[in-house]
Amino acid sequence: MRRAGLGEGGSGHYVASGYSVYEDENQQLQEGLKDKVNALKSLSIDIGTEVKYQNKMLEDMDTDFDSTGGLLGSTIGRVKQLSRGSQTKLLCYLLLFCLFVFFVLYWFIKLR
């Protein structure tokens, strides 16, 4: 007893055509998968480029913050040195000048 489609002769043609349908379907699925893999590859490359750019920007910001922190630290040190001395009159003038600058800037901003 022979199984349908597995024997030799005329019914062998059906087996070959069945495999051909599966081959075509597999080929289409492979092409779809290839397109998706290429899309993921380009996306991952774009993400990598963006990460490198943002890391560089963060390093630049870190450098800027370090230099600003150093400048601010030295300024605070000078103010502390002024406050330790007997130059309280000079410290009052400095405070009044800072208040004056603040109000002038406030006035300019308010006019806009």
C-alpha cells in the first residue's frame, strides 16, 4: 500500500510542487526577515551614533561645570577673606553694588 503523494510516477509531481510552495513561502519569509534585520541594524547604528554624540556633549558640560566650580570656589574664597578682615565697609559696598546690579537687571527684564 502506497501513501498518497509519496510514491513514484504521477503522484510524485504533487510532492515536488508542495515543496516548491514551501520553498517560495520560506524565500518570502527570509526576505522579510532580512529587511527587518537591516532595519534593526541601521537603527542600532543610529542609536550608537547618538549615544557617542551625547557622551561627548556630557563630557564638555562636565568640563565646563568643573571650570565654573573652580571659578566660583575662588570667588567664594575671596569673599570669605574679605569678611575675615576689618574691611566691613568694603563688604557693605560690595553688597550694595550687587543689589544695584540685581535691580538694574530686573528693570531691563521688566521693560522687555
